[in-house]
Amino acid sequence: MSYDVRGELLGFPDTHTVTITEIDSLFSTLKDANNQNITFTVVNPYALREYSFDIPMDLKVLLDITDTSNLSIYNILIIQKPIEESYINFLAPIVINNDNKKLAQIVLEPRKNPDFGMTETIKSFKS
């Protein structure tokens, strides 16, 4: 599925269209549609933990989010070996409005979201 990037993916200002391909219920790949060398592994945070945050009004406007919008949330995974050592950035989620195929990344304030870190390992969620 192809999505229009609104704003900027952190560190990738020239990425304007991405595709997302689900691997399984936890992992997906996010690729720049115009530069196949730019690929991220992203995770569905809800497969790991309780994850909720307030979407700022400016992002709601940017993505045309309403109370009935069908949203998806992903977090970027930094892959390590073994995979359990890989870490997730829960403070910079990618928010997708599936209704209009618009996507943006936001940075959450650590003070307002003290339960989320930038480098939480996958193994910390294993029971």
C-alpha cells in the first residue's frame, strides 16, 4: 500500500511517498517509493504493549484526522543481532490515516510520555 508522507520522516526530508508491507502481526517494512535504498523495519506497538498518546492538533489537521478516522501506528525498529536486542523508538511514532493514505511522524515529549523510551529492546517485552 502506498502512502503520502506529510511533514518529514526524521532524517529523511526527501521521502515523500512510502509503501508499507506487513511481514507478520509485529513486523512490517516501510520503503521510500522513489528510493529503494531507504527501507525501515517498523513494528506494531500494540503487539508488544499498551501504547496510547495524544495526537497533536497540528498533526490531526495535517493528516485530516477526524473522530472516525481509521488510524494505524508504527514505530521504527533498529535491528540488532540477535533480533531480541533490537530496539524500538516509542517516542517518535508514525501515524497513518488509512482513510486518505496520509502518513506523518511525530515526536512525543518525554515528560508527557514517561512510560515510552527511544531505545526499548524487544526482549524487554518478552514474558
